[in-house]
Amino acid sequence: MKVGIAFGAGGARGIAHLLMIEALDELGIKPTIISGSSIGAVVGAFYAAGFSSKEMKEILDQLINPKSDSVFTFLLKSDIVKMFTMFDPQFIKSGFIKGEKFQKFMEANLKVSRFEELKKPLKIVATDYWKKEEVVFDKGELLNPIKASYSLPGLFTPVKIKNRILIDGGAVNPLPYDLLKDKCDITIAIDVTALINKNGDELPTTFDSVFTTYQTMQNSIIKERLKFLKPDIYIRPEIYDVRVFDFLKADSIFKQAQPAKEELKRKLDKLLNKK
């Protein structure tokens, strides 16, 4: 039975993807094909390279450990100088953050540089800024497509690949399960886009306003797509009070996503036994 899994966009909430991988590990299931958008492209790349959920959690810990020289630690501890230093700031119109240091971290830990070196087929989604269309990468150089897929417009510098100017894949396809439908028998879609905040009576900051608007757009894209094309298993962890860059809330995210992990195991086990 061929199983495919799509990891969606959602910033720090994408940490929940690791629990979904843990669910598959516990069931002894290895997907035949993987797709990812934005943070889902990062997780998908590690998964396709053969990393277990345990190994990915260890890598995550390197990023968010307050004692480390961590890009995410600097971003979230409100030390603006350190944040910009780690993210290679450039005050130009295309974006504040180059992201080259995180790219080097990815290269050092992923240990593969081409799609062909991965253990499982992987499809990564980015957005062509000028053509306003989806671009899917599944062969050739790997790291730049990953970077393009998570390059949030206005924050990260767009990535140029073969004369295309590329930004975050979540702008066109925040949950790319459609790329898997004809490649496997069971399609799993993990949606980690933002839910309505339980404390929704507070005025948002400018930063929150921009990214919440972007996430509202992503929610709408997924909602409309689900009307016409449904995955075999759709999982949306109930994660609240986690903003785009709240990576230091990993423990809270894991705790909140635990019921979704169990839901995935139940649904997948039932579907496999049925088929």
C-alpha cells in the first residue's frame, strides 16, 4: 500500500509535523512520496532524507536551545541586533533577511544537496512572484528550492532560480496534497495553518496583523481546495497561541498536537485495515 504525506505551511506550528512523523514511525509506515510547502518543505526534506522524528527533534533542539547560537532564539528573545546578525539583515526593498546562515545550518544537518540523493521522492512548492503561479521542484539542486519555499514575502529575500523570482510556497499552495493524489493509494494532509485565537479580543501588533492576514489567505486556499479535492486523511492539529516565529514554544506545540497524532494513527490504521 503506497502512502503519501503532505506537510503544510504554518511557521512554528510546523513543529507539529514531527509528531505526525512520529505516528508513522510508531506504526512502522514509510511513505512512498512526500510533499511540502514553506515549513513543510523543511520538514519534508529531512523526512525524505531518512531522518526519524527523534533525530529531527534533536536538530530542532539545536535551533531553539537558548544556550546555543540559535537563529530562532535570537528572533524570539526580542534581541533585535542578534536577530538581524544571525539572519543576515539587509535593509533593501526585497526583504530584511537573507537567511544564508540558516541555509548553512540546513546544509550541515541535512547532508544532501540534490533531490536525487534523497531516500524518498519529494515535491517542494514555491511561488513565482511575477507570474503569480505555483512552481514545483522535484529534481536537481535541493537547498535553494527549500529556501524559496519558506521565503515569506517582505521578510525573507526572494530566491532566484533559473530566472524565476520565487517566494513562499504558502502563497499559492499551503497544503500540497494534490501533488500526491495520483502517486499513492492513501494521501495524508497535515494542515498546520493558524486557528482562530481563543483570546481574540486583543488588538494585534503590526507584525501580527501582516502575518495573520497572510495566514487567513492560506486558510481560504485550503478551505476552497478541500471542497473539490479531498485527501484520504486530513489532520489539523488544534494549536493555539502560537505565532509564526514562536519556535521557542515547541513544548506547548507538541503537547497541543498530541491528540492530532493519535487521530492520525487511528485513521491510518483503520484505512489500512479496510483496504
